[in-house]
Amino acid sequence: MSAAAAGWLQVALLVAALVAVHRPLGDWMARVFTTDRHWRVEQLVYRAVSVDADSEQRWPVHLRSVLAFSVIGVLFLYLLQRVQLWLPLSNDMTAVEPGSAWNTAVSFVTNTNWQGYSGESTMGHLVQMAGLAVQNFVSAATGIAVAIAVVRGFARTRTDRLGNFWVDLTRAVTRILLPLSMIGAVVLVLGGVVQNLSSGTEVSTLAGATQFLPGGPVASQEAIKEIGTNGGGFYNANSAHPFEGPTAWVSLFQVFLLLLIPFALPRTFGRMVGDQRQGYAILGVMATLATASITLVSWFEARAGGTATQLAGAAMEGKEVRYGEPLSALFGAATTLTSTGAVNSLHDSYTPLGGGVVLLNMMLGEVAPGGVGSGLYGMLVLAVVAVFVAGLMVGRTPEYLGKRLGRREMTLASLYLLATPALVLIGTAVAIAVPAGQASLLNEGPHGLSEVLYAFTSAANNNGSAFAGLSANTPFFNVALGLAVAFGRFLPIVLVLALAGRLAAQGRTAVTAGTFPTHRPLFVGLLTAVTLVVVGLTFFPALALGPLAEGL
Amino acid sequence: MTSTTGPVPASTLSLLSAGQLGPAVAGAVRKLDPRGLVRQPVILVVWVGSVFSTVLAVLDPTLFGWLIAGWLWLTVLFANLAEAVAEGRGKAQAATLRKARTTTVAHLLDGREVPAAGLQPGDTVVVVAGQVIPGDGDVVEGIASVDESAITGESAPVIRESGGDRSAVTGGTTVLSDRIVVRITSRPGETFVDRMIALVEGAARQKTPNEIALNILLSSLTVVFLLAVVTLQPLAIYSGARQDTAVLIALVVCLIPTTIGALLSAIGIAGMDRLVQRNVLAMSGRAVEAAGDVGTLLLDKTGTITLGNRQATEFLPVGGADEKELADAAQLASIADATPEGRSVVVLAKTAYGLRERSDLPGARFVAFTAQTRMSGVDLPDGRQLRKGAAAAVTGWVRAQGGTVAPEVGQVVDAIAGSGGTPLALAACDDAGARVLGVIHLKDVVKEGMRGRFDQLRRMGIRTVMITGDNERTARAIADEAGVDDVLAEATPEDKLALIRREQDGGRLVAMTGDGTNDAPAMAQADVGVAMNTGTTAAKEAGNMVDLDSNPTKLIEIVEIGKQLLITRGSLTTFSIANDLAKYFAILPAMFAGAFPTLDALNVMRLSSPQSAILSAVVFNALIIVALVPLALRGVRYTPASASAMLRRNLLVYGAGGAVLPFVGIKLIDLLVSLLPGIA
């Protein structure tokens, strides 16, 4: 079978699997967040942290809960890394140095999982399991909880309550992430991903040298790494490492896992607002952008010029031979379309235009389908903007799902739209202008620019993948990227929860023939265009000097 | 103002007459003062860019630098011009209205004389024939005919009398006959005419909610693009392609949504203006916007849906009487009946049975209608008596005369009532005895074209509810014929209020018209309340619009104007944003193709030189504002249709069109600009 045919088959398989699961999973998630029955184990949690699970929160309280939970998460994770040498299961690792520990803590709590460290030589098993893996679960659950609060903003009328963050957080873990991760981990183990508590094995190679094979609870962490769109690998080489991604089909399964929840959430949204068609419209936009992106990356990688490349059949530099070009391109697109940031190939080695598309995926705000939760609320804000711009054209004050978009709503949506691009552009400009930033550049010319641009785009959008080629573990980048990560996560959350609060307080306008239709293919096209024009065009100048200058 | 023209001279309908262009340009130049531009953040950014680029051009004079600076100033000027033209049209109307403002002396009831401007609410003044009413108020004593042409443009005098729904008078109108005592209700400087002047002049114009929301989005896009360009310079320096500040300013101005930013306020002013042209005064722009959002129209049956009165449509003979005989008798019985119903009987007899109208019958004695007898009729010289009236009264009369009533009378009467009509029985008493000749079918006649109008509204998603004092059955029948969605029969003011609240709770905005004092609570509750100018002061104060023509059907036009305003705003916003694509393709290769020759691939328009490309984009950006001023003032084409259909059309025209047009426009301008020496 040719590489291209194999590539198409992989995509077809992936699409079929996603189509099959998105309905039951989406419906299940809608149930999880609408039922008022608590599981026994959840009640124990509520009692332990003394939360009244049957009371609901106003948006400021909800927001305070999110922020408080995250701050505590950062502190705990930081501390755990600093004291790991005195704790069991540390595999004789020393304390993680402060800058890296801070960067890692912020990065994992914000679902970014930017890896400034090398996992196998920095983090002991306890930090991996009790620190990083726990944040993999709860940072993903936080994203889902915020998205659900936003969905409730659209679904509810004349109320100031958006649900209870603690309840949504707990349920997202117990009823969604844990069960899925267990299944996922078992499949991964069957596929050859390691799972043990070994501190590593020394083996003699055929050549007579000795080699150290690091073991660890990899499969259990790998599952939630993808399912929670986290992306922080157990090993430094992430999913390209043979113990994390031993075979092609395991890698394809990982792509499936990382797209699983983000693509099912629109169904949950449709269910909760009581109109499946609205969910399908959002899904349609996500699928359109994702398909275009995957196709483009694959195409750019496959048709690359150059003698060596043509002999290899595609741009194979930085890609694993066991995955091949199509699966590497698919993984690269999927990991940046979501906020995962896991990699099974080196994005820095992509063709300039292929790398440019991967970059653009993140620049669009990671909304197609985006991180767990964050992708949905990002797309919903874009929908609000699209409805506002075009909705006037039907001769009515714009409304989305019966919620009128007035001054306050548009202020919040506009600021949301502004936040991440501002972080990316300012961060990149500062980094490229100051000596401390320039010193980290390993490449010159447009490629060097792409690397810096990629770093800030990845950080501000909480992706966490790196373009490499940039020495980012410096004080300047640790601080700058750490700030971009933190603001990139919490500024949008503040704005979107405030927006949800405003929307929930409103009544609902009646749907008539005069209502702007937000469930038709026309709207899917419109929202896609608005995403590309309003968000994408902002980055056109920067892209022109990076990937386009290099690749055209 | 002469009494035959309305407050809106027809000349203002033309967009840019030569007489207005001068003052408009002067106004546009005056608006270059940055303090006024704070209201328009997008244009303020262009203004700052113009100042900067002028300074740069002075410091380093090049043809390119000066051209950029010049065209940036023109961009600001064109934006101001749009607003100035829109305001200019209002100023002309205000000038004519000012003449209507009274400077007369008011004669207080106690004999004192004060200037009209010094009147306070509660003062009572006497106005006699030939005098101008000094201020707004209610007639508390007397009756007079009043010439209101100064306000309404309608030359026929109207009757104003104390008590009831015809008691309101407006300052500046003239009493033609008799004497009235008026209690003043307006404060000095806040009379109806004062408010009208402020409105059409735009002095009282506040940004409407939707306009504010749009401004916020535009400001945020401006900030994003500003950031994108400001952060571009470090990237360009790194790439070895440092850019001139003038070029960066040009890029910012081209990217930020200047087109809609420039036209936004003109669109709003023009929308109000379109209402004024139809003799409707909106007390706030908010009301005009709300009109576009209306989901339910409450329409009074009489005068709006039906012609004012019932008309005879059929003669139904009973008991062996012949149709012609019935028609003849009906006509005779109605000769003295001056009510519209009575006239319609005479007319029907004439048109349907060729019976010539007899103007007077010598020796006949006419019996007038009274509330007690509920009959009218005539006693002819030959002793024949004819009676016409409610079925019960007429059959009672027949029995009292010793006659019998044919059994079918009851059936015919019930059938007519069942169909929503009003049955009038006709009886005769002569040598043959007393008997019922037949029944006249009186019917509400629905205005022509109303059904089509309501179908149109339904397609636009607007529900129509007919309000009537009739009973449920009658109301339903008329509603079916007219094609309205719902009826509120035997409506009391409380019922109306309850209906409005119910619709609003269901998420629909409600519009209604009203004129009586008892309409006031409902008018205040409705989102759009259009008061008839003939109505009471209470009704006018409760509503948020006044229709000077007092034509309730106009409500439908008001809704359309509101929609058109919003559509214009949305279409030009979409157009403006879609324009950016082409501008990027013009300017980016011009900026960076020098450093990275491969980027010339982005120069899809094959513009002749970097300078020409940048200049062409700036020129296009400025000219498109002027080109769209007429559209902004007139409003985009609006045909009632479903939201889906409108969206499809407008997205195609203004979205796709907005993306494609600048490619063509910039290329054409480039062909011209490249002829300039030193640019190509």
C-alpha cells in the first residue's frame, strides 16, 4: 500500500471512530452535567472538601472557585517537585530547580503542558503520578467545567446561577475522564506502552555498550495525556518515544483519544441547549477547519522538494519511520488543532508551510475542535462575534440561541477575541527585539522567527508543543512564556464566565422566521470565514515573515 | 413653511444636492477637531495616523510621503463628510420647523399677558380664532377648529375640544374658529416643536444600544490590528526589512474597519431621517432599532385593518318578499340615515339593483334612531311604514303592529352574525300588514392589500394581533378574512396590557399604535408605541414615536425602516471586514518582497511597485467611504423576506462582494497611480 493510501485509510478510520463515539459520549456528558444525583464516591469528596453539592454558584463565585483551585494546584505541584527527593518513588531524582518547577507547575495546571524539562531524567514516579498525572485530570476537568458553565449560560434563562464548579469538576473526573482513561490505558498497554514502577533497567546492546531503559507508569499517564488534551509526555521525546508510542496504530489511537472529547462536546452543547442542530453547526465548523488543516499539512509534507526528501518519498526529517509521513502530519495537525501539544514528530523539521499550518491551527485560538472545554467555549465566543457581525444583516438586533448580543456581551466577546492574539504578538515582538530573547535563537532568518512565534503561540493558546530549535529553558523564556501561559488560560476564562453570567440572566427571544438561523450550512460557512478572517488575518503579517517567507 | 408642504421638503430626499454639499464640506472640515472624533475611535486612529504621517512628510519630504499623508487626511475628511451630509439634511428640516415655533404672547385666563416662552406647566391660556396656540397643552374648555399644518403638513383643519380623546393641542398651531381655554402641559424649551427640532438636527442624538455594541467590536478590531502592525516592526527589523513608519501607518489605516467606522453615525442619522420623511417622529434612536426587532404587532381593527365602518354587502329577503322590493324598501328607510352604514345601504341598492337614489321624499316622516328603540325608519305619505334596525327590535315592532315574523328570519340573522357580519332587519307595515321583508348584511370591509401585507410580515417572522371591541365571533371572522395571526376580542385596556406582557415574556418585542388616554399604559409597556398626532397628550407621552399623519397602518413601515437601518449597518460592517483580505495582499508583498523575493507570490494583483501598491490601497480605502455614502444614507435595498433569504443575499453581496471588489478597485487605482512619476 502506498503511503498516501495508508494515510487516507488512517484518516477514514479515525473519522469513522469519532463519528461512532461522538453521539453516545456527547449525550453521556450532557447527562453527567444535568442530573442531580450524586455518586457515593463523589459525595465523599464533597464532604471532604465541605462543598454543598446541591447549591449553585453565580459567575463570580464560579470564577473564584476556578482560580482558587488553580492557584492551589500550582503551589502544590511546585512544592511536590521541590521536595521529591525526600519522598518515596523519587527514583533518586533531585529537587527540580525553581525556574523549571514553576514553569512546569503553571504549565500543567493550565492544561498547557509545555515541557521545559526532560521527564525521564527530572521527574520521579511520585511527581509523575501524584503531580503531573493528577493535573492532567483536573486541568482538563476544569476546562470542561468552564465550558459547561458557558453552555448553561446559553441554555438557562433569567437566573444568576451557572452550576457548581466543584460538582462539575468532580463529575468530569469521576464520570468522564477516569473511565475513559482506564479503557485507554488498557488499550495502550495492549499496544506495547510500558506500565510499571521500575526505576529503569540497564541492558547491554549488541554492540557491547550498556544502555539505560527508563521504565515507569507510562500507559496510565499517556491515556489522560491525550484524553485531557494535555500533551505532557512521560518521556522527553513524548509520543515519538518507543515506550510511549510503540507502533503506528497506537499513535493513531492516541490521535483518536485526543480528538475524542473535544469533538463530542458540541453534541453535549446541542443537548443542553435543547437543539441538536446548534451542536451540529458548531461541530461542522470544527470539522471543516480540522479537515482543511489535516489535508494541508499532509500535502505540504508529502510534496516537499529536495533530493533527499524525494528519495524518502516525503519530508521525513524529524519524523519516525514507523509512523511515516501521513500519520506524523495527522498527529501534528491534531495536536495543534486541540490544545494537546503532544508530538510524535518534530514540528521544527516540518516543511515551512506545513509548519505554518500547524502554527495557524493554534493561532485560530485552538477551536477546531480545541482543548477539552476550552475549544468549545472559544468557538462559542467566535459564534457570538460571527452572529453579531452578520446577524444585523437580517434586520434585527443580533441574537445567538435567543440571547441578545448587546453592549456588555460584545465588550466581553471583543476582549476575549483580543486577549490571546495580544499575548502572542507582544510576546513575540519583545522576544525578538531584546538580546535576552535573541540569544536563545538557534536558527536565523524566517525559521528563527517561526520558532519564537511558535513558542508564544503555543504558550498563549495553552498548547504546549514546541517548535524546538529555541533554547526556551532560560530565565527570560521561562518567565515570559510562563506569563503567556497563565494569562492565556485565565484571561479568557474570566471573560467567558462573565459572558455566561450575562447570558444566563437574560430571557430568551422567540424563534421566528425573522430569527437569524444559526444551524444551517450557511452559518457554518460564515463562522468558518469569520474565524479565518477576524482571527487568522491578524497573524498574516507575522506568518508572512516566518513560514511564508521561508516556504513560498 | 406653507401649509401645503409637510415638514420635510421634498428636496431633502435627493442625497447630495449642490446646495448642501458646500455646508457639508465646511462641516466635515470643522469636524477635524479631534475632540469630536473621540466618539468614533476608528476615525480617531486615522486622525492620529494622519498627523504622524504629515510630520514624517515634513521631516523627510518625498512625493510618496506627502501622498500618503494627503490621502489619510482625505480619509478622515470623507468620514466626516458622511456625517455632515446626514446632519445637513436634518438641519434644513429644523430650519423650517423653527419658523413654526411660536413667539407670540400668551393670554392667561386671569387676564395677564406673558411671552409664550415663559409659560409653565399648569398655566391656563385663552386662545381665540386667528391666534397661535402658545404651547402644548390640553383643551379644558370649549371647542375649536385648529390648523395644524405647521406640524403635520396637513392643511385640513382638525377639531379640538375639551374632554375625550381630541383635547390635545400643539404649540405653534393656529386656532381658526371659536375660543378655547388650554392648560399648558410642557415646560419652556421642551415643547413638541422643540423636541422635533432637536431630533431632526441630531443635537439630541445619542448612540443606540446596538450602535454602541458595534462600536465596541470595531474598537477591539482596531486594537488588534494596531497591535499586529506595531509588533510587526520588531519582526521586520529582525528579518532585515525595517519599514518606514509611513508605510506602517498606511497598513494600520487600511486594516482597521474605517469604512463602517466612517459611516456608522451617518447610517444612524439617516435612519431617523427616513422616519421623519414619513412624518414619524421617534423620540429616541433606541425606538427605531427596537422597531426592527419587533416580533408582534398589535393592530387596531378599525382604521388599520378594516375601512373605518361596516358596509352593506347583501340584501336577503325573507317570507316571500322579492329582492328588489327589499332593496327599494331598504333604500327608502336609509335616506335620512347619515351614518356610513346607512349611506352604504343606499349605495348598495343603487349599484346592485340600479335603484336611483332619491334625495327627498315630500310628506315623509323620518324616524330617527334612538338607543331605546334601536330602530330608524320612515313613514311614507301613503301610510306605509318602514323600520330598520337590530333584529330583536324590528321583530318586536312587527309583532306590536299585529304582524307575524317568518321563522326563517332567525336563521338568516344567525347565519350573518355567525359569519362575523352585522344583521339589520327591515320590516314594513302597510295594507298587507306588518311583516319582515328581509335582512341587510352589514360587513366590515378589510382594506385592500392587507392580506398580502400580513403574509409578508409572517414571512419576516412578525406576528400580527388584531385588537377590537367586537365580540369573539365577529372578530375571528374578520381576522380570518384579513389574514392576521390572532385576535384580541372585546379588548379592554387591561387586556391589551396583559397581552403585551405575555408576548414580551415569550421573548417578543411588541409594537402598537394608540391615541386614547386609555391606551397610555399599554403604549408605555410596548417596546414601540406609536402615538397618533390626533391623540391625547397622555398617549403621546407614553409612546416613543408620534405619527404626524395619524395613520395606524404606518406601523408596518416603521418596522421596515428599523430593519433597514440594522441591515445597512450589518452589511457595511461585513463589507468593511471582508475588504481586509485584498489590502493584505496589496501591502504585505509591497513591504517584504524586497527582503524575501518569494513573498512576491502574494502580489496576486501584480501591482506595479511597492509604493504604488501601498498608495493604491490607501486611496481605495478613502474612496470607498465616499462611494458608500449614498448607500449609507439611503439604506441598503430591503425586500421583506425570511431571515435566511436575507442573510444569503446580503452575505453574497456584501461579504463575498466585499472580499472581491477591493482586488479589482486596488488594481485599477494602481494602474492610474503607477503613471505618477516617482511612484512606479
